[in-house]
Amino acid sequence: LLSWASPTPSESSFKNCIGIASIILNPSSPLYTQALESSQQNPRWLNSTSKPLFIITPLKESEVQAAILCSKKHKLQVRIRSGGHDYEGLSFLADTPFVIIDLISLRSIEINLAEETAWVQTGATVGELYYKIAQLSKVHGFPAGLCPSIGLGGHISGGGFGTLLRKHGIAADHVLDAYLIDANGNLLDRKAMGEDLFWAIRGGGGGSFGIVLAWKIRLVRVPATVTAFTVGKTLEEGATKLFHRWQYIANKLHKDLFIRIIAQNLGGSGSGIRASFNSLFLGGKETLIPLMKEQFPELGLQEKDCIEMSWIQSTLYFSGYQKDDPLELLLNRTTTFKAYYKAKSDFVTVPIPETALEGVWKLFQEEDALALMITDPFGGRMDEISASHIAFPHRKGNIYNIQYMIKWDVNSNEIEKRHVQWIRKLYIYMAPYVSKSPRAAYFNYRDLDIGTNKHGGNTSYSEASVWGKKYFKGNFKRLAQVKTKADPGNFFRNEQSIPLL
Ligand code: FDA
């Protein structure tokens, strides 16, 4: 990396090249550290010595174009940051001289209720979008993720799903048009970019094809009243049997019913396990209770467990707040779950035997930090969309997705090493029970353990296939074809960017 004791030779020429109103910070600027750290969701990455030479915060699209062209001219890599939630910090870090293009000031949201669409700039968060929709309508929503501070840039690029997944599919399924700036600084809408590139940016992952400035999305209808419940069970209360049973119905339930499980260890090593059945139903409790009696009676759902609310209140509920908390909490750009963590993901196509689940709990009990396994049911709308319709490939045949996570709160390399080793051990343990050839993974739960590009991102297609086929399955080759055409110089590259063919 270049030293910052004195200005680097390229600093003034870089600034002159940009020569516009964008805010440009370098490490000696008073606001640099704050700008770097403000949207950092995993403090692990703050320990990195890899710091950007500049943080550029464009105020309009022409400034994004200038930032790309000047970075290219000065042979600097770019890291694009929308919400900063990348699990491996790829919107913040690079092992080569680089700049961050921070989209935080480009976050307008324009809703056209008559058309049931919206234009959203990618610096906006999921929470800002939900809030804006709810200001105009109680019966519209958008099928994206649960955490309000996730940025719409990275999130939709990688797919994006939450409680409306079974009814409406994923966020990227609802993209109708987009504005993208390519490596030559061209501003392209859907027509100008062509259907192949438009296909690729819907689920093919952020950071490979250009900078998405804005998405045109289709809103979905939600009922005025929805019902949420969270029923927690310990092992003594039959959590394992219920989990096991859930696997046989989770993806076959009525489309309006989404029941996920959050399994976790309760405190220090050797302590118990709780599996929380955490659900959203698109309707009132008078419909939900008989439906649950018919489809999942073993859970024993009772009226007292059910909380009726509006859809927007459910977004608060699922992000860890109470339904009556102020909606303005959705506008907070920092996650409530901020902690040191490492995550991994899997897809399950055949129910996991009870004995194998017991083995998972044993591993959970070895950990003194918070160990989580979050299972999101598929089926419903997900079964109706072909695996190659957009670049996101995980459709019919998946019962559920698993996200494993280990979280700790002490900043220490030694402690980090121990926890990371633990989650890798869990991942190895799970291999016989999850999808195979390839063992699929969800791009938005980015995991560099599954493989990275070599040669500073100028990797070969076959080297990149090691990780690429896990995220994109049969769509990986087409993604590489699109990349070769859209960015033949491989300007947009990182540890897991789509390679040239
Ligand atoms: P960030 O800004 O870090 O970008 C992620 C990647 O996309 C980077 O490679 C970046 O360069 C690139 N990128 C960003 N903006 C771009 C743009 N405009 N154009 C092109 N590339 C761009 N997921 C999910 O599906 N459902 C969920 O419920 C959740 N919940 C959740 C909770 C929490 C606390 C975290 C930290 C994460 C999630 N996620 C999730 C995962 C989330 O979807 C994933 O991390 C997204 O990539 C985050 O997008 P950001 O824009 O915030 O990240």
C-alpha cells in the first residue's frame, strides 16, 4: 500500500481528474475515519490495514462516472459501497491500492403508487424503502431482507430475500429496469445494457459488472393485517423433533405462511439450545390458527402467541424491535446486530435426520459465543420461477436455506481464530446433509472460505468455478459470458467477482 506520511504522487492528479463537487476524503481528512467506519457492520474489518486511498461520495451520477474513469486512469481499484453489509467486508477492503465509491448520498426513492412501482437509488436502504412505501400505502410492500440497514445496491444485486419470499420470491425478481454505469463510464438503462447484462445484475452479485445507480422495482400487495409469532422451544420441550418435522412442511405450507427457525445456544458452553419458530402470515389470526392446526399441529400454536399488525410493523418486528416502536427506527443505517461475526450458508434439499440435528446441538454447546443457525423456508413462489430466469439460481428443489453464524464481542485475533475454526468445523460436519455437487451457497451471505479469485482478481474461469458454481450453479457460465462482453478489461474485480471467460 502507498504510504500516507506524505501525499502520494497520484493524490493531486486524482483529485484534479475528478475535479467536481463529490466529497473526496483521504486518510488525513478529519472525516475519513468516520466515513470509513460509519456503515461498517462487522468491526472485524476495521482491524485491517488495507485502507482506501480515497473515499469518494458522489452527489450525482456524473460524479460516479468521473470516479470510475479517474480510478481507471490512475490504476486504482474501486470498491462500491451501498449499505456496507458485505459479510467479508469487500465493499471496504482490497489488497491493492483502491478507492471506495460510497453511494450514501444517492438514495432518493420515488414511488409511483398508480403504477405500483418505484425508482430507488442504490445508496438507500431496505428500511428507507419500506418506510417510504408505508407512508403512501398500507397495502403495499416489497419482498426484500429483514435487516433495515441493508443497502439496496448490494442486496438486490445478490438476490435479497425475507419474510415475503414464499409469496413473492426475492427482491431481484421484482426489478423492472435499472441504471448501471459501466467500466467506460457509460450510463445504461435496461434497453441500452441489453437483456443479458440486465439478467446478470439481478442476482449475479454486486461488484462485477458496474455500479448500479438505481433500480426500478415492482411493489407487491400486502394485506392490511398480517400476523407474526415466535414460539421458542428448548431441547427438553421437543425442539429437535419439531425442527425435524418442520423440514417436511416448511416449503409446502400455504404461500401466505412463512415459518423460519432461529436455533441458538443459550449462553456459555454446555448450556441449552433454543429453536424459535418465527413466522409471518399474510392475514389475520382467525385464518392462521386453523391453518396451523391443519398444516403444523405439532407446534401447538395458540391465539396468545399471535400478534396482529400492519406489514410495516412486521418489518420492525422481524428486525428485532417491537411492533409499536417508532417506524423511524427503520431509517437507522446501522444494524442493531453489530458484532464481530463470521457466517456461512447452505441449502437443504432432503430433510436432515434427527440424529444429525443432535450432532449440531452438541457442536453449538461447545461454543461460548452466540452460535446461530437460521433456516429460511423456500417453496411457494420460489418453485414457480425457473433457476435461469435471472442470475439468482436457488429455486425449486430447495426446502430451505441455512445461514450459520457465530458472533462474539471481543476484539482479539486469538478469539476470532477460535470462533472461525468452530464455524468451519460445523460446516464440515453439515456436508453430508446439505446440497451437493455443487454444495450451494447464497452470494449475499458471502463466504470467502468457499474459494477466491487468484492473481488479484484476474483469475481464470476454471479457478473461479470453485466458488462461482456454489453461488450461481448452472448460471455461472452465462455470468462469465456476460462479464466478458460487459467489462472485457475486468475493471470491476474483487476476491469473488465474476471472471472473464
Ligand atoms: P455492501 O455495500 O457491503 O455491498 C455488498 C457488495 O455489493 C459489495 O461487493 C459491493 O461492492 C457491491 N455493491 C454495493 N452496492 C453496489 C452497487 N450499487 N452496484 C454494484 N455493486 C454494488 N440478506 C438477505 O437476503 N436477507 C436478509 O434478511 C439479510 N439480512 C442481513 C442482516 C445483516 C445484519 C447483514 C449484515 C446482512 C444481511 N443480509 C441479508 C445480507 C445482505 O443482503 C448482503 O450483505 C448485501 O450484499 C448487503 O448489501 P449492502 O449494499 O448493504 O452491502
